[in-house]
Amino acid sequence: MVDATLYDRLGGEPAVGAVVNEFYDRVLADERVAHHFEDVDMSAQRSHQTKFLSAVTGGPMQYEGDDMETAHEGMAITDAEFDAIAGHLDGALREFDVDDADREAVMETVEGFRDDIVEE
């Protein structure tokens, strides 16, 4: 499967959804960042994030949300919070034994959004 997308290599929608669920379980258990999700419909958020992660890894799902800067505007997310949340994604990917190269590719994609998300 040399031509497989990162999405395909991750295992498609079921695997991406499982990673997203593990990711949010970790985020919500982390007092450093959980406050950002206090008034968020987490079922909708998990679905939204699954579509986003699917879209940025070459999957067929279309992400129809706001751009990252608009979506995170006014949240006052710091670099430390971004790092904590990214660390939880990395941990979730490791939990599902995602190949190191694919995990690093996901993390590089996420890192590319830092300037749009971090405000402080």
C-alpha cells in the first residue's frame, strides 16, 4: 500500500475515531486544559475532531468547521496548553500502536496549526 494515505495507514474512520476518543479522555482528565471544554458538547466535539483529523490525513471526510484561528479565537490558549494537548494526541496515537513515522506525520500536521491556535 505504497500509495495509501496517512488516513488509510491509520486505519480509516474507526481507528481515527478511537484515537480521538482516547485523546479527549486524556484531555478531559488533565486539569491544565480541561477547563477549555467545560461548556462544550463533547459528543459533537469528538465527531468534529474525527472529521478534522480525517481530512488533514487525506481521508474522505470533509471538514466543514471554522478555520483554526477563528475556531480558537478568544480561548487564550498558551503554548504550554498547546503542548499539553498535543502530548495527549501523541499519547493516544501511541496507545493504538501507530507507526512512528505516521505518528510523527500527524504531530507535524498538528504543529503546523500552532500559530493559528495559540494566542499568548
